[in-house]
Amino acid sequence: MSEEKMDKKTAIGLYRKMVQIRKFEEKLYFLFQTRPMPGSMHQYNGEEAVAVGICAHLDRQDYITSTHRGHGHCIAKGADIEAIMAEMFAKSTGCCKGMGGSMHIADFSVGMLGANAIVGAGIPIAVGAAWSCQYRKTKQVAVAFFGDGAANEGAFHEALNLAAVWKLPVVFVCENNMYGFSTHYRCVTAIESIADRSSAYGIPGVAVDGMDLIAVYNAAKTAVRKARAGEGPTLIECRTYRYMGHSRFEKAAYRSAKELEEWKKRDPIAAFRRYLAGTLRVEKTKIDSIDRESAEQVEKAVRFAENSPEPDSDDYKKFIFA
């Protein structure tokens, strides 16, 4: 855990958000294991510090674009958990009216422009949003979340180049969880650090420990402040790890149990819990209450989703045109 001390109120809020994401994902996995659920899912367990540390510096009107692994981003940006869960159930009360599902989840009301099933496709969308912010002089910022595999897509390079040339208010956040599906990133990327690619476009690049919430938080603070001030984009590489397989029930046989356990020893939530109790002197009862309340909130979201109506077969017609 980074040495810089964080404000207690801020720290408790960030911990709460990470726990909400973890409880949501754990419950969703249980649901997919025990009952028929529509579609598929890609879980965020282990990567919570990235979404929460970055989104902590964003306002409601700022924008983010996500990946196929988007639940954590959506929750971190402030979308309603009940609406997200209802979307998982494909119900009309979902944040996409039950028509997007896990891989296309979005909530424009909080600036969440959408998850995306196409690798790297959210990156140029974030650049377009950033251009609109610059054009309208609103001081808004856009953030593109993407994985290590997306850093080898043409969209990544084109987007960084354009954003650098126009000094757009965008932050590129590479969630390097070491594997693009089953391929370790070093098998397809010649350089050690994806952040080093920033030098080709004349923008700052920084690699941080994505399991360390404070490290992510501090890197994001500098990058978002810079973007908001009109000083252009930053590339942040967050070294993190997904605990689950690539999607749904995939067994992740390409990695060892020992590797997984070594990463779990650095769990971002457990580490930040120790930071709260030790450095910030937050009472254990307070921390436990956050865990309990987060679990109850997720259970309430499941009940909301279960009791919500299915979309009407003609509902799609309502959303084709603005």
C-alpha cells in the first residue's frame, strides 16, 4: 500500500465502493451457477481498485467507456446497483431496459457510455466524447478503460495519436490483468510496460500497481487534473489480475493455481481494509458494517430484479431513434 495518507472520509467511501463491486460480482456468479440467467458475463473480481481509484476523481457529468468486463466500471461511476442487476436479469427496469445485458451495459445519466463486446472499441468512443468536451468548453473529462489485449489493436494507436495531437481531455486506462483471454500479454507484446507506448505519441505514461488503491488514486488525480486543465491525455497502465476465468464458467487452465494464489495475497480490498484499520484507525465494527450493508444492498437489488417486469416484445421500437 502506498505511503501517502488518505482522508478518512474519502477512504471509507472508496472502500465501500470496492466492496459493493465485489459483493455484486460474487452474487452474480452464484446466480449464474444456480439458475437460468440470460447471456454471459465477464467478472471484475480482483480489479476493483482500478475502477474505484480512477472514477473517484470523476464528476457525474464526466464520461467513461468500458469493456466486456464492465460491471465494476458501471458501479464505480455511480450507476444504480438495482438497475444494473435488473439488466443482468434482462428486465425492463434495467439501465438498458433489459436490452443490453452484461456486455453492453450503459447508463448515460452518470456518463457511463457503455461496455463493449469488441476489444478496444471503447477507446475511440472516449476520444470522441473528449473532443465534444473540448469543443463545448465544459471542462468535462473522458476515461477509456481497456485491457492489455486492446493495446495491440489499431483503434488504441489511432485514438492515442488523435488525442495527443488535439490535446483532448481524455485519460487512457489500461487494465493489464496479464491475460487477453488465455494469452499472457508478454506473448504478444514485446515491451514490458504498455505505459511505455505513450512516448510514441508525446504524452505522459505511468505504470502503477493496480492492486493498490492509493497508487491508482494518486495516478488518476494527476491525469484527470491535467486533462481538465486542457493539458491533454495520459496513459495509465494498472497492473492487476482477474480472479475468475475470462468469462462465465471458463476454468482458466492456462494459469497455475499458485499464480492465482500469489495474486490473491495482494487482494486490493483486503489490503485497503488493513490500511483503514491500521493507518487510519477506522473501527473494525465500522468496516464490518460496510461489508454487511454492501451485501444487503446486493440482495435487495436481486429482489428488485426478480420482481421487475420483462420487456414487452415491441419495446425495442421505442429506442431505435432519439
